[in-house]
Amino acid sequence: MPPEKTNPKNKNNGGVPTWQTLAHKRLLLGGGVNAHDSDSASASSSSLLDVPLAVGEGGGASSLGVGVGIPGASSVREDGGASASIANRLGRFPASQEGALLGGGVPGEECEWPDLLTSKECQVRARVREYCETKVFTQAAELWENAIHPKALWEGLGALGVGGGTTPSAYGGAGLSLVGAGLVNMELARVDGSLSAIYMIAGCLVTNTIVKLGSEAQKKKYLTQLCAHRTVGSWALTEAEAGSDASGLRTLATPLGGGLWQLDGRKRWIGNAPVASVIIIWARHAETGNTLAFAVEPGSTAGVSVKTMRGKVGLRAIQNGEIFLDGATVKEEARLPGVKSFADAAGVLAQSRVMVTWQPVGLAQGLYDVCLRHVKERMQFGVPLAASQVVQHKLMLMRANCNAMALYAWRLTRRFEQGEASGPDATLAKAWVTLRGRECASIGRELLGGDGLLAGSHVGKAFADMEAYYTYEGTFDINLLVAGRAHTGISAIRPRM
Ligand SMILES: Cc1cc2nc3c(=O)[nH]c(=O)nc-3n(C[C@H](O)[C@H](O)[C@H](O)COP(=O)(O)OP(=O)(O)OC[C@H]3O[C@@H](n4cnc5c(N)ncnc54)[C@H](O)[C@@H]3O)c2cc1C
């Protein structure tokens, strides 16, 4: 069958097949990438074979011809790969349409947001955007649907020279400004929320913790590999009994003498843990109660095991794990000497929250870009959806949110870089930006109708990913309460009974 050239139901689309036509056709055909696919789809599928499948849910990706396939049953299977092949056909993500207020979206313009960014920040942003629109987009939906760690995409991102975010080049890092690292998070999230989360944890939070609180030996041992994306790092604070109440952690570190420590406890929800070569484990000194942190190598430390958490409905491609520490013995060299109290964890989390603020900005911008294209292409009642006042109203609410979110994230980050914004400023920004992001995701999902529930339309995936952004690195409520405490001088965080 030759590749589809036009949408017969759509007279005004300039002969370009819309993704929804392709989706419907694919569902009817009942397959993912198969012998009937165009050359571009086949090429993309073979590159996907580089992606290791062992850590995905359900044994792998059906449309890749591996994993869950039941011989001869392709016509009745759930079409897990159809969405991704739509991305393959379209080739790249829709161009960003940021509009005049932010100074972006003008074809051929050298630097988007020219009055807000340095030329290095512009270049970094453009490099990551190109990578995301061309490489990440074609694989993201399928990896998400099958909950597969995007190893090849992670390594490819490392080759762009953005690894480690703000980590100094002396340790192999990109040495980006905080705004530069934020832009990387934003551009990644615009196309794939999961890859952005992997980068935010491994490339920003873990590396920054080692830079700020680690020993010189730990910096030399871990940072170069992490910044080159040859390894993945993870950061473990949350526990079953210590979620929002993070300082109430129960994992214990017992000094054994002879320069050894024993770790006992359980961690939960830890991003990247199942694929990490080093995990920063936060614990409490068994005798003094002081907060401590250790760089633990799960692959070579007896008493440490990691179980992948299954069935997540957002950020499915990042692997979250439960960590079991049962008499795990680590050397004194693994302890981060800069950690003196819980304030040190809060300090690195404050910068990390500044980074997280960029993620909903990216996710919302990607939603807007996809929705804008969709409503101009999708014909109902003989006209494009964009001809409806209600649709334009919804779209412009998204646009205004995107503008405000981007400017808030940019201003917060510049002030933080200059030492003029505080932790509570970051918590307020993170909370507000995710609130607006959630509104954008909800409107975007509506604008695509039923297809807004499909991961492969991009919108279904981004809608679900926004929920995770709303909750991790402190929930919406807790972040507002932290900001509220700073502004009123009264803590309402610990309820009284
Ligand atoms: C996708 C994902 C990735 C994550 N990655 C990591 C990671 O890499 N490392 C890590 O350490 N952690 C990670 N987390 C954990 C995350 O930070 C916690 O989920 C979050 O802090 C909330 O904790 P909880 O889930 O235990 O919710 P809870 O603390 O049980 O909160 C449940 C609800 O109660 C509300 N609530 C709680 N206390 C109060 C209060 N005093 N007043 C008003 N409302 C309150 C909360 O706002 C929330 O709505 C991740 C979580 C997710 C979902």
C-alpha cells in the first residue's frame, strides 16, 4: 500500500495527512509499524531497536516487533504503537508558536526571547529544541506507552553538551547558567515530560547535590560519567511514611566503627532508581538523629535492592523505584561530607524546584503548539475547529497562560541566579506554574476531543504528565504553605489536632 498522501475528508489541509486521519486508519488496520508503513516509519522503527527494552512494563513495545507480540495476533492487539507511528509519519513536532510577547516563533529569527536570554542560552535552547522535535518526538509516545527508560535518547542528549546543567566544566559539566539549565528542562518537557524529569533529577538535582555537598573524591568519581550521560543518577528522600513531611524520614544510618555505616529503611517514588548507577540516599543518624546523605551504588552494594513501580499513569517513561535498604553496608567515603542537617537537603531542593518550574512551562507550550495545529487542520461542520469562537477562546487562554508561566519562570530563575530569590519564592512559582499548566492541559485535552486521550496525539501524554509535575518536588498545597509561612510568618504546614 503506498503511503497516504491526502485526507479525503479534509479539503482544506493542503494535502497533508493529519495525525488523526492516520490514527483512525491505523486503528482500522490494527497494527503499529509494519510492512505497510512508509519508509520513514520503517527507518524510525529500526533506530528504536537500539532502545533496551528490559526495564519496560509488559515486556516491551509491541509495534517494535519484540516483547508482547503474540504470533498472528497483531490484528486484535491493543494498538500500543499506532500513536508513535503517527509521530514517525509527521516527522517532527509542530514549530513553536510563542507569539510577539515572548519574542519567539518568528521563522528565521536568530534568537527567541532575544531580550531575555544570553546568546549561549539561545544556542543551548535551539540545540535541545531541534533534538526534541526531530529525535525525541518520534519515539516518546511509544516509550511512554510501554513505560520504557529512553536510554538511547538519554545518551543522545548527553552528546548535545548539556549534561549536568550548571555543573562546572572542570567536572565534565555543561557549565550552563541556571536559566540555561531551565531552558533545557523546558524544551525537553515541551516534547516529552518524562525525558525532562530524567534530566531534572540526574542532570540537575543529583549533580548539583554532589557539587555542593560531595567530597572532592566523589566529584571526581561520579560527575564526569553523569554529565556525559554514560550513567544515570537518582536522589532518594521520599519514604512511605515521609512524603510531604519529608524531614520526618525514618531511614537510619548506624555507625559500625572502622569507617563503615549500615543503612536500613525503605524509599519510595524514587525517579531513575531502577536504572541508576549511583543513588543519593538521605538518612538519619541512628544515634544523633542528624540528617546524612550517602552516594550508594546499588549494583555493587549488598543489602540494597530496587523494585520498579508499575502502573504509573503519568511520566511513564521515567522509571520510579522503591528502594529496600536491609543492613546495607557502605564506607565512610560514601557519605557526603557537606551534609550537616536537613537544611542542606532543603537547599539543593530549592534550586531543583527552580528547575522544576520550567517543566510545566515546556509541557504547556508543547500542548499549545499541538493544539494550534490541530484546530486549524481538523474539520467539523465543514469548517476548521479554529473557526469557532469557543475554540479560539480556549486557545487564547492557553496562550496567555504560557506567556505568564514562561515569564514567571524566567524572572524567578534570573533572581535566583543573582541570589535575590529565596526558597519560598521558588515554591510559590512552582505551585502557581503547575496550576496554570494543569489548566492548559485540561483545555488542550478538550480541544482534541477523544484523541486528546491518546498518548500518541501528544496531548493525552502531556495531560497525564502535568499531574505528576503538579505533585512531585512538593505538592501544590505544600509549596503554597511553605510560601505562605514566609509571607505571613506563621506556619500552617503542621496541622494541630
Ligand atoms: C512521578 C514522581 C516522581 C518522584 N520522584 C521522586 C524522587 O526522585 N525522589 C524523591 O525523593 N521523591 C520523589 N517523588 C516523591 C514526591 O516528592 C512526593 O510524592 C510528594 O512530595 C508528595 O508526597 P506523598 O506522595 O507522600 O503525598 P502525601 O504527603 O501523602 O500528600 C497527599 C495529599 O495531602 C496533602 N497534604 C499533605 N500534608 C498536608 C498539610 N500539612 N496540609 C495540607 N495538605 C497536605 C498533599 O498536598 C497531597 O495533596 C516523586 C513523586 C512522583 C509522583
